[in-house]
Amino acid sequence: MISQQESVLLPSLSKPIIVVDKLSKTFSNGKIIAVDNISFEVREGEIFGFLGPNGAGKTTTINMLTTILRPSSGNAQVCGQDVHKHADEVRRSVGVVPQEYTADEDMTGHDNILLCADLYGLPRSDSKPHADELLRLVELHDAANRKVNTYSGGMRRRLELACGLINYPKLLFLDEPTLGLDVQTRAAVWKYIRMLKEQYHMTLFLTTHYMEEADSLCDRIAIIDHGHIVKIGSPEELKASIGGDVITVTVREREPDISSNIARLDLVRDVKQTDGAYRVKVKLGEEAAPRIMDLIRSKGLHVTKIALTKPTLDEAYLEFTGRELREEEIDRMQMFSQRLTMRRARS
């Protein structure tokens, strides 16, 4: 079974297992900047998340950290090894569960895991019993000798997870681990991810564009947008940084802009106006909302919608990036990739 440490340090006290310093990746002779001068650390024993839309640079970052892509500039160390100078050592230390399904559909689940073990150079005397243990871990033991083309989407994702664990990794990379899965299957994958941390004390680096997934699983989150890391913190820290409740008021009229009037009200901390909607950060939402309504009406404007929300990760993302996380931001090639993944998951 996966080796367990003698004791577990709290993530905040443990040493870094990934150190990234001013890492960048460009394509087309520098015309396309996929990852732009990012720096961060991942600590041993934590689940670290990259949260952002498709096209933000998440997969490119993983590909550099797992030595698939060579950085254009900057440095990165993974498991104490330089990703450029000691690529073989890095590969032996990490496991990867890619966004795409990679298992051979004409082979059995058990044989797919053994194939991954062979690629790592593990002896069959070790890999065969370990494959059996991993199949039990992800609850695929009864389907071990079935061809993968008979597996459901959730079974395939669990098989990919088992393949990523065959080399006893210290660090596991999960690229969009629940992409295309239904809610029930997604929850099952979350269970396995938590188990790897809690029972086997593994460090996990996952990318996602699902707010709920990042909020539920991650000890710390890096919000990444257009290749830049805009904020890093725990889910609680990111939510708290908003600075209070958020009131969104939509009015019928686009003019006049009364943001400055709203900003002078008691309890109001900040006001932003976009397309006839005022996004107001306040100390006490229940008390501030009636005052804002009264002011808007006193200016002869008509309120069509009002909403009060407590700090959420969605609000934090909007605060730091200036926009909501929407799936229509996926570019054409990534949309094709996602559709292919979901089509395989449904087959």
C-alpha cells in the first residue's frame, strides 16, 4: 500500500514540496503568453488548488511542473528536484491524473495499471500486488478484468486515479479531476481525494474551474487568470478578504450613476457600478440594504432586483478578477478537448 509517514505536520508548518519562482511559458515565439511570471509554494500534506477558467494557464503549469513542457523562463523545484536539471527524478516522485482519459479501452483495468507500472520500470513482483490494492482502494476490484470500454465515466476516472498512484508518488497532480462527471460521481471522486490526504498523507495539486470543488477540497487556493496568479489563500481567507456582505442592486435606468452617493452611506465600504447594477460591499447587509433602497428611490430611480449575499468563493473570484468564472471563456481548442472528455465519460 502507499507508504504512510510516521507523523503528519500541519500544512502551515510543513516544508514546501513545490517551489515556483517567476515561472513563465510562451508559445509562437513569445506571441502567446500562457503562464506569466508566477511564483508560489505548495506545502507537504496539503491539497493545493489552481482555480480559474479554462485557458487561464492551469494545465500549462502542471505540464511544466511534471516536466512535459520546458519553462520559457523562471525556475521550479518539485520534491526537492529542479524540473529542468533533474527531470527523471521529478517524474519518479510524482503521479499525474490528466484531464483526458488515457487508459487503453481495449485492455482491462488491471492491465492498464500494470502498463503504467512498466513505464515506471517497476518490477511485476511489486506492481501486481500493488495494482490489486489500488483497484480495491478505488472500488474497481470487481471490474479489474473487464475491458475499459465497458466502464462508466466515473469508473474510468477512478481507474485514472489508480494509474496515477502506481509509482507510490509523494505528490499527485490532478488536472480537472471531475470534468464532465455528474454530481454523484463527482462527490465520489472527492471522497477518494480526501482519503489520499487524510489516510495516506499525500500532497495533492489539483486544477479546477468548479468553485464548489475548490472550496470543499482545498486547504489553499491560487486564483489564476490570464496566466497570472492574482491571489493565494485558504478558502476562508479568500472569502474574508472581500470585507463584508455584498449587496447587488439592479436599476432600470442607466443614468445617472449614483455610486458616489451610495458610497457616502453609513456601513458602505465600496461601490462598483456596471451596466445598471450596483455592487455594494457593506458591513451589515441586513441594515445597509434598506438605506441603499431608500437612497436609490429618492433619486427617482426604479429598483428591478436586489440581492444580498454573504462572502462566497464566487464573490472572492469576482472581487480579484473583476469578472465571474464562466465556462464560455473556454477557447475553441479547449472546448473541443472538454467535449471529447465528456463524450468518453458518457460512453
